[in-house]
Amino acid sequence: MRRRQRGFTLLELMIALVVTVLLAGGTLAMVIQFSMTRERVTERLEALDRLQLAQDRLRQDFEQHVPERQVADDFGNLQPALVSNEETLLTLTRHGWRRSAINPELRSDLQRVEYQLVPIDDERCRMGLTSEQWANRNDLEGDCLIRRYRQHLEAEAENPWREQVILAPLGEIEFSFRGLNEERSMEDFDAWPPTEPVGGEQPGSLRAVTVTIDFGGFSPARFVWTVPGALLPEEASQ
């Protein structure tokens, strides 16, 4: 005698459906969470890479600094080899150019470099932002850090600034300088040259630079570099 096969009841089907939906919902939530986490990690790694590149660029500029080379500005006035104050974020003279083997007179073997903070919605910042960031630039906080340079030291009509975006959006950047005060002892300064007449007037007065950068949601990064310089007269005689 054949036994009659029993199917699923409506209640059992509903329970199975609910369990399936719960499992699918949990799996979907895990996938979404994983995707968001991966996106955040990728953004943080990219921000860390940009911070490292900016740190390398600043370090190279300071390590190639030429303290004895003053530069004439647009009005013909001589400016110190390194300037950083409330009006000028950072300007310095550095080594680094290699003369062309074809025409060695095309450019100087020295370079004038300037760093500027520019509002994030400025057109000059566009190259440092993604297309999505630029489209939503009014929602971004901070500025962009621009590095610009001239192929020759002196300001001339045919010697325009060439620039690149180093960091964007940047929360804050600060410079402090360690050098000699009026008593020939080491002291930290917020600006360079300092207001005292001794500091910064002779090559070798500046000894080290500290840079603090707030970028990418990380804790502020702090870098310290020694600055090359000629010995002061009393040091050279020792």
C-alpha cells in the first residue's frame, strides 16, 4: 500500500521564508559594512600616502636650503634666503636644479620655492581634489597647500611661478624655527627671520625647522629637520 506523501504546511513555509529573509538581510548588512570599511581604509591609506609625499617634499626643500643666498623681490628689495611669518607661509632658496646638457644657461642651479595656503574652493586647488570633492567643495573644510617655484631666482616677466597642489583639504600647517637669539644661544621662534637683529641675518643662524600638519583626520603629524648652513664667524674660528 502506497503511503501518502505529506507536504509543508503554510506555517512551515512562512517560518522558512522568515528565516531566509533574516539570513539574507544579515549577509547583506555584512557585505555593506565590509564595503564601507574597505572604502574608509582606502581613503585613509590614500590620505597617508599624500601626507608622506608632502613630508618628503618639505624635507627635500629644507635639506637643500641655501642660507647665504638672498633674493630680490618684485620691487627689487633683497629678501632673506628663508622667510616665514604671518604674511608669508614659507619662502626659501634651495639647491636642486640640474643644468641642461644641451643649454646650461636655460635655468639656474638654484630654485626659489614658496608655499601658500589657498581657500579650498579656489580654482587653483582643483587639481588636488577628486571630481567628487571638487563638486562638493563648498562642504569641505580647510585649505589647500600649494607649492610653487621659479626656474630662476630673481623675479622677472619671463620667469613665472609654476605650482602644484601638495595637500587638500588641509586642516592646518604650522612652522617653528630653532636658531640663535641675540645672546647667541638656541631658541625657538614662530617666525623667521626673528625680530631680533642677530637671528637670521647671518647664514648659519637657523639650525632646525619643525613642521606640524593636521591632515586627513589623523592626529597632527610633527616633523623636525635640521637645516644646512654656513658656520657663524665665531664658530668658524674655533
